[in-house]
Amino acid sequence: MKTNKRTVWFLTLLSLVAVIAIYSINKNPMPFDGMKIFENAGDKAPVNKEAVDGDGQAPVFAESYLFDDLRMEVMNERSQMQDQLTTKINSLETPSEKNDVFDEMAMLIKRNSVEALMETQIIALGYKDAFVRTEGNMVNVTVLSEDGQSAKQANEITYLVMSTWEEARKVKVDFKGES
């Protein structure tokens, strides 16, 4: 008896669907109502009483947007550098010069990824937002913090940066926020 591959796959799929259907019928799953997610009236976000105007409405503004402008500036600057390096590669003829430019491009990509990694790690420490900028051996870190600033927090961030970026020799930590 010779069977077709398509027939075997179809029967396998059909039996899998039958097993899943029987399992779900016997399991008696709870009905899912997607609107129940939004009905938790007791879990309202806290409102800062000083920020509320006379009508009882609070303006919506997140302080972490301060860093978005800085990130956009860095991204534009680095994309221009990437374009310049690409045009430089196209104009060069010797392989050794092209390798040097490729190394510069790789370093630029590494800086971008390390900065993003450090920002993520600093946010994981419990801060609202962070902006990291590497310039050679200097690393500038700006942290959005509700708790203010302390030498212990700055040392913790400095240690994190020094352990993440091997080329960091000098780290500057600035705190912004409600301090």
C-alpha cells in the first residue's frame, strides 16, 4: 500500500486537531471576555494633586520624553557618520583602507548597541529612564530618578558602566527628576 505524503500530513494534522478539540471540551475553559481587563475601577493610576488644574484634569507629560530628543540627535548624527563612511568605502580602492573604514563602522555599531544595553540595565536597576552617550573613553550617563541622587546610586551606575564598556575610563553620572 503506497500512500501520498500529502495524505499522511493531512491525517496527522486532522488527528492533532481532534485531540486538541476533545481536550478543550473536557477541560471546560473559562470564557474570555477581553473587556474585563479594562473594568478594574479600583486600580486607577495615582494623580499628583499639585499638577491638577482647576477643572480636575491633569496634564499628560512624561519626563522621559526629555531623553527622546537626545536619542534622536545621536541617531541622526550617527546615521550621518554611517553615510559618510559608506561613501568613503565606495571611493577607496585599497583593501587596507577599506578595512580601516569597516572597523570604524563596526565600532559605531558596537557603541550604539552598548549604549542601548547600558540604558536597559540602568532602567532595570529601578530608574524611570536613562540616556547613555559614549565618546571615546568618556561615558556620559543621565538618569531620570524620582528618589533624587546619592553617591551610592552614582557608584552603582558607574560600576555597571565600567563593567559593560571595557573602553570606559571616565564616567559622568547626572541625575534629573524630582530631587
